[in-house]
Amino acid sequence: MAGKRARNATRGRRHDTVTAAALPEEIALSVAATGREPGVSAESAAVRDLDAVERDAIRTAIARRQGNLTMVANDLRISKSTLYLKIDKYGLNPTLRQARQHDR
């Protein structure tokens, strides 16, 4: 039913943009909850969301394995060199230091 409403919301318009006001309430609320600014593409927001998920997964694995990067890389099924790159990318060196200090 929601798909039908979304299609009807664009009928007769000359562009393909659907505003939140034209969407069913449950979808409009979901869009509003993302906190995405107008003009930010869904793809761009999805990449940022994926980055956040990846950063959180790495942070959690570092804490769980007390900074043992060999074990973290194995848990995440990535190479250790890729893990180092991602730690730098997401600024997780303080998290790594903290996890290693808890181990001592």
C-alpha cells in the first residue's frame, strides 16, 4: 500500500523528487529520524551510515579482544593490514591504546 501511495505522490509531476510530506506517515517519520539534511543524497547518507557501522564493529572488536589486532582481524575477517588502515581512517588509535591498557 505504501508503494502505491508513493507512486501516486509523483503522478502528474514533471520531476522525480518525492518530499517527506508526500510519503506515508511511517516512512516520513523514518526519513525524519535519519537526521539527514535536505540535499544530501541517500547514497551519501548510506555510505556515512555504513562507515559508522564499520567503525563501531572495529571499536567493539578491539575492546572485546583487548587490543589484540591479530584476533580482531580474524574476528572481522579482514587482513591485519586492512585493519590498520581502518583504525587510522576512523581515528581509533586512542581506543586501541585504552583496550591495551585494560589488559595490563
